[in-house]
Amino acid sequence: MKVTIGGATYKIAFTHSNFQILKRLTLCQIFRVREDPPGDAFVSAGQTRVHKNDVYCKETGRKLSLARALKAGGFSREERKLFWAAYRYRAVERNLGTRLASDPEPTSSPRRAESSSL
């Protein structure tokens, strides 16, 4: 997921570990994308751990770890709002963004048209 704030582009990466009961965690890392030299510069990170008696939820872990990473990064309230807006609409951009540009409108199948006329 990428966010652009005031000419700077940030990349957010989530890492999940749900393999061992005592080490279930979610890590959120924020990087600043650099053009020269190419690569990403680490900005901040936030981590959440799941209690051994709790049920692991990837979405909850992402939200908590992102909040902690934003706090550790020292972003202003307005900047945090932009990060959260990008987080909330990440699936919409990923699923619809490519379809709107390249794919034609979906058409109904002939089978449905036949069954509706009966």
C-alpha cells in the first residue's frame, strides 16, 4: 500500500506470523520511497502480539500495528488521516482500479437470459 503526502511517497508493509501459539504477531513497517538513490528508507514500525487465549484476527492486528507505527513515526494528525484513508480503501483500489482501466463491462450470461424469459 502506498500513500503520497506532500510530495513524499510512503510504503506500508504488513507481516503476519500465526504459526506458533506464543509468537502470533503482526508487524507494520512504514518506508519512505526514494528515487535517488533508489530504494526505501525505513521510517517507523509498530507491532502487536496476540495473547495465547485470544483468537488471531489479521484485520485487528493490522489496525493496531498501523496505529503504533504512525505514533512512533511522529506523523501529524492530518498525515495520519491520509494513511488511514488509504488503509480503508486499499481493497477497492486493488480490485476496481485495474478493472476500470482495462476490462470491458461484464455481460450477462446467455443461460440467465434464457431462464428469465421462461
